Amino acid sequence: MKKCMICLMATMLLFSSACALEISGDDFDFWYEEMRVLVEDIGERTVGEEGEMLALDYLKQRFESMGFNEADGTLAQYRCTTDWSDEESISLVAVKPALNPGANILTVCAHYDSHGPGARDNASGVAAMLAMAKIFAAMEPYADTELRFIAFSAEESGHQGSLGYCAGLTADERARSLAAFNIDILVMGIEEEDRALSMDTLGMRTADGYTDGSEASPARNRAALALLAAMEETGYFAPEDEDVLWCTPRHLGESDHESFHWIGVDAVNYCFRGTTASGGTWPALMHSPDDIMGDFDLNRSWEALDALYTALDGLANDPAYGD
């Protein structure tokens, strides 16, 4: 732990001297600590077992500390069962309303269930979602954009949490859903040289309706376009690093962004996975007892978080951001 925190402080100094940041050092420390709590204090978060319930209680407390609560409808629980058992999973949805009715909806989500301690998959993503919720909860509401922050369960059980949530959205909510950003693995080890920050998409809205992408022509949907614009705006993602350190949209599934795809909502899976050359493989430690806190490339995670914040703020202010 001491080694990790020394690395974290070194990262803060490096970036504070290198460029102006959208997220603060406190925001980054918050992300790191939330990830650590899920991994080390709570541990494995298998659906239906004690770890999942502990994580659920903890996440509820974290949302409440930001001002979201069930009494005023800004925090809600969504329950569903898997297709093959009666085990119930519970997802949490925190909502920051817009000033005006009929507003667009931006969703930021991550799954909190895990196989093993799940530092990469997916405490890192849940912590990133919580960091975004904390940042935006402290801001003034947007006039025409509602923000939803969701902690899904049962992703590892066939995406049951997100499938149940998406199935329950009304036609109006689907129409108003501008984009969904699913975060799944937002750290990489300092020695994992074949990892790239990836934007995985499966489809996109067009003038002729919702259209599936393909491996030959991945969908550059609203969420992916916003991230690409944010990458350029933050200046971290040099063109010469494309396909090596970061990747333009790739036609890849295997996480909760698929559930939004099935209901015709532009969605992206934002994650560190294999480079283009390696075919987008998942980390070797994923779903193992060894997916613990370790020597992460915190610079890369900082850049990913900053681009995500910039993309969300950009779209919240202008639904054409990234065009």
C-alpha cells in the first residue's frame, strides 16, 4: 500500500506541473480510495453472497453522502433475478435532474459484482463512476441534461442487472437517452504494455434509425464521438499513439453497454483492454484471486478519467459535442 501511495503522489506532482487538469488531485485520490475499499475492505462481490450486500450498502452510503437520496427520488434501487435462478441482484441508480423538463439523459454506469477481489474488473470502473457522480453532484444542474449514475450488479451473471434496468425504461426515457458510458476496467499494470484505452461500440443512431456496427465498420456513436473530442481537447492522446496506447471505436461487446445497445441507445464501453494488434484481449488477471491492488499505471488512469469528465461535460452542455 505504501508503494502504491508513493506512486500516486508522484503522479499528482507530474501532472500538476505538466498541464492544467479538469479533475483535481482530490478527485483522483477519491477514485483511488474508492477502488481500494471495494477490493481490500469488501473483497469478492459475487451475486447473492455477503460481499455483494456489503458493496451495495457501501455504495448506497456513498451516493447519499453526495446528496442523492430515496426520499426525493434521486436514488433508487432496481431489482432483478437471473434467467437461471431466483437469486436477486440489486442495482443503484442516482439521478441529477436537469432544470428543464424533457431533458436529454446521459448515463454513466459500472458493475460492482466481481469474481475475485476485482480491482481491475471492476472496482476501478465503479470508483470512476462514483468519482464522476461526486464531481457532477457538486455542480449546478444542467438546463437540458439529466445525469444518471448507475452501479449495476449481475454483470458477471449475463448482464442481468443492466438488462433488467434497460427493459424497464419507458419509451420516453429511451428517446431522451442521448448516450450511455459504461466503465469496465479503468486500470492497467505498469508492465502491461499491450493494453490500450478502448472505446467499444456495437451500434449507433442515424437519420434512418438505429444501425448495428460491424468489425469492418465500428459504430462511431454519440458516446464515442464525445470521447474522441474530449481526448483531443485534453491533449493527452497523440495521433501517433492510436491503436497502441488508445483505440478509436472497436466493434466489441462483453459488458453492460450491450444492454443499452439492445434498446437502441448509443453506448460505449470505456476500458483498458488489448491493443489492436492483440485483438482487444481482456487482462490475464481478470476473474482471478490475483486481481488485487498493485502497481498500476496511474498516469493512464488519470488521463482516462479526465477525458471521461470532459466528454460528459461537453455533451451535457451541447448534445452535438464531438460532431
